Amino acid sequence: MARLTAPEIQAMKQRGEKIAMVTAYDYSMARLMDRGGADMVLVGDSLGMVVQGESDTLRVTLEEMAYHGRCVARGLERAHLTIDMPFMTYQVSPAEALRNAGRLIQEGRAQAVKLEGGARTAPAIRACVEAGIPVVGHVGLTPQSVHAMGGFKLQGKDEAAAARILEDALAVEEAGAFCIVLEMIPASLAAELSQKLTVPTIGIGAGPDCDGQVLVCNDLLGLDERFKPKFVKRFAELAAVVEGAARDYVAEVKSGAFPSPANVVGGGRVQLYGTGA
Ligand code: KIV
């Protein structure tokens, strides 16, 4: 099956088909999200928080993103793959942004890169797009600016702030981004942006009127029982399932119930991982 392309993602907006994007950070999760029908998989720098256990995304490196990109790419048959450009890999100059975006394409197997920021990021976006690298924009709450924003907070609450986000989104579209993530902005503003922009908007904490939605896979699967912000819907409660399975496994190892005769390997070839082919 062929992988979806940036123009095909754009065409979904034209025909009114919602775009489902989800993050993944490894082969197994990417494969399941792809089989579940996700249109776009994002190796988000949220990996700093949900994989590495940091309190923000600021310490993630380009090498880590490329490594996780390669792992995820192997699991995808249909979904389009975007990789986040980490903090300080695109802010210094458009030339540096282009060089680093190129590495995520070559070493991370990305089909597109995502850059946070509006008008100030437009020159970097333009440099990538002119070199043939599709770009996903990201405005509203931009977690790499957490210190400047004073925390992970709803953006665009008053008229002036909303007008700045609108200008930012238009600048990102003008620079050539093929879709734009809108994070943590009022639903009414996201609806207005989705109408004004010709490229698709992908919302997270931005209400129902975006052209698509994105969630962190750990959040939609309920992998951390402590984290339940209002904008997240848990489609499963895997924290309890995984913890329960770990508990049962430990108990059976301790009691000697595992491995049972059914788990004892005889002669012949053994399947380890993958298809066994
Ligand atoms: O890093 C990330 O996972 C993201 C999404 C939440 C949009 O940027």
C-alpha cells in the first residue's frame, strides 16, 4: 500500500474529509496506529515528555528524533510521516533549518517536518519548502516556547492575542506549509482559522471545527492514569491493563505457574518477533 503524500493530505480538506493524526515513537505503536487507519503519524518532540520522562520538550535532540523516526517509518504502510524539528534546530537561521530538516528526511525517513511558530518561523519554513521538503506549521500553544508563554496554557484568549495567532497562521501558510497544527486555542478562533486558511488545520485542544485532530498516542490510550486534561479523550484505559498484566506476570513467575507446559519450547524453528518469515 502506498503512503499518503502531502498533496493527498491537502486534498482531504477540499473534499471535506477529516484528517486523523496521532503521535508514535516506535515501530510497534506506529504499526498499530497505521493499521487503525491514522492518516498522519507524527514523531512529536512530546517524546521528551512521554518517552523520556522530562517535564518539557526542550532537551530532545535531532539525533533522537531521527532515530525514533526510523523506528516509526518501519511500522507504516499507509500513514504519512511527519517528524518534529526539536528546539534550536531551526531557530538560528533558515540555512540551519534546511540542513537539519534534510537530516530528518534522510536519516529519520520523514516525509515532512513540523516547525513551531508563526511569522518569526516563516523564513525557515520557506527555505525548507523551496528545497522540496513539505512542512507542517504549528501555532497557538507552541511548547518549545514554554518559558516565554509562562506554562502550557490556552493561547489567543483576548482579541489582540487572537489577531496575532491569525497573522501567524497566515504567515505560515504563505511560507508554504501544507497543513498547520493549532494547539490550545479557543474553538471559535480555530473555526475562523480553518475557514480562512486554504491548507488543512489539525487541532489539539482547539475544538471540533478544525480540518483534523491530533492526539498524543499515550494520551488517547490512557497510558498515564495521572494525565487527563479536558482536551484529551481516552479511547482506552491501558495504564490499568498494563499494570494488571505486569502484576499477573510477576505473580505467576513467583509462584512457578509461568511457564506452564504450553509455554515450553520443543524442537524446530522458533518464531521470535515480526512475521517469522
Ligand atoms: O510534540 C507533539 O506531540 C506535538 C503534537 C501534540 C501536535 O507537537
